[in-house]
Amino acid sequence: MLQRYDPRNADIRYWVDGVLRHRDEPGISPFDSVVQGGDAVWEGLRVYDGGVYGLDEHLARLRRSARALGFERVPADADIVAAVRATLDANDMRDGVHVRLTLTRGVKVTSGMDPRLNQAGCTLIVLAEHKPPVYDTGGLTLATSSVRRPGPDVLDPKIHHNNLINSILAKMEANLAGADDAMMLDGRGFVAETNATHLFAVVDGGLVTPRAVACPEGITRDTVLRLAPAEGLQVQVRDVSQVEMYTADEVFCTGTMGEIAGVVAIDGRPIGTGAVGPVTARLARVYRQHAREHAQRLWADSSV
């Protein structure tokens, strides 16, 4: 699964600290912490008809992550929302849009690792693209990666940070295996997540999902946990083994960029019937409707 370039994004403009620039125009200083050491936090937002689903939750997670890393002069939520709105306005975007928010520790006075070299406050970057859910609705294939997801003893996953090298290495292994994404295990050998999304399994008519001990707590994951009981699905949040994923009736992944997408094979083993299952398809419809109905409006009139 390779995301495709959308020609509508050829002339998009992105935001860096109050300045909108063409996508081909550089706007990040080589002294910025995100360049120097990946020292930044981020959120992915999805725009539905002029609104963002889970906006408050995303901003709260961004703020918690920035606080955990000791960022100073973090912009107010209202200022971040205004930047998102200005970026969408500049690109005439209202629906089918993915926004990547990046908040860095800021620009250093000289190269170096020491956060005391950051004396100007944070850098806010807003990148909006025309991008419908990225996964093939026909089903994904996964390959288990040798790269493990770190637990809180190494790097606490509750910090939604930009240091994504281990996920990138896992994705490279999946590419070499001919799979769409990688299934990553934690340091104990239990399933954590994929390189980019959370995982759920359908077992005996209910849902099972790994504990968030070696992966971030996801907004889409949390929504599924809330919606499932209303659909008559009991949910267990517990350690899940690799074999349980192999033998599940259905498996699906969740994330803002791809919403809910079925998994049809892991490590060459078909999951269930080898096709996207009925529970996955139903939850995908329910989630999409819920996200559209509950998106927080960015404009008073979002019909434009």
C-alpha cells in the first residue's frame, strides 16, 4: 500500500509561525529542534465538511506531550485553531482533508542537544493536504516486524513525539516482505500496534485490543472503544499475543489518517475468510458517520 500523490496538492500552502508558504518554499530553519533532533510533537487531524473530529482531544494530547518534553511558550489552543483555519482557507479546503500539526521546541541559538539553547519558544507548523482515508477498503496485509515498540522504560509512548525511526524501520521491513504495513510487538513479545495504527481483533463476537503500554493512546481507538458497546460488542483491553491475531475471526486497524480498515492477512496467514469481515465493515460505517456528525466546526458556516 503506497499513498498516491494527489495533483490537487501541487500548489498547497503550509503555515510556519504565522507565515503561509508554497509547498516548494522552504520555511524551517536548520537550527530548528525538529531538524536537529526530531525534538517535536505532532497530531493528525481529519477535516469533515468544515469540522475536525476529536479536535479538543487532539489538542489536549499535543499539549500533554509538549508539557512532558518541557516545551516553553506553547501556543494557546485558540491560536492553533486559528492557524489551522487560516491554512485551510488559504487552500480552499473543507472536506476530505488531512492536517498534520507539528509543534517543535523551536529554533536554537546554535547547534546542540541542550534544550537551554532554545530561547525563542515553539515553532508551529500546519500542513493540510487533500487526502481521503489512505487505506484500501479491500483489506490490508501485515508482516510482523523484528523492530519492537519501546515501552515506558525506554521512551514513554504517551508522548506523541516526532521520533518515528523505529516505526519507519518497521515499515521498511513490511515493504521488503511485500506487506502493506508492519505489525509491531512490544518488548515482552505481545502485540503493540502497526507502524502507524492501532489494532483490534474480533474474537467470539467481541473485540480485543492491546493495552496502550507500548503505543500512544489513539483518538480513533478511544472512539471505537466507546462505540462498540452500543453495537452490541463487548471489548477487552488486555495483552494480545501474535497467535491470537493469526486466529482471530477479523482484524482491523484504526487511525485518523485511515479511519477503520480491515486486515485480511498477517505474515501470509489469511485472517478469517481472508476478506474484510462484517463486524469491521459495520464499525467502519458507524465510525465514519459518527466522525462526520461530531466534527467540531471551524467556521460558523461550513457550507462554503
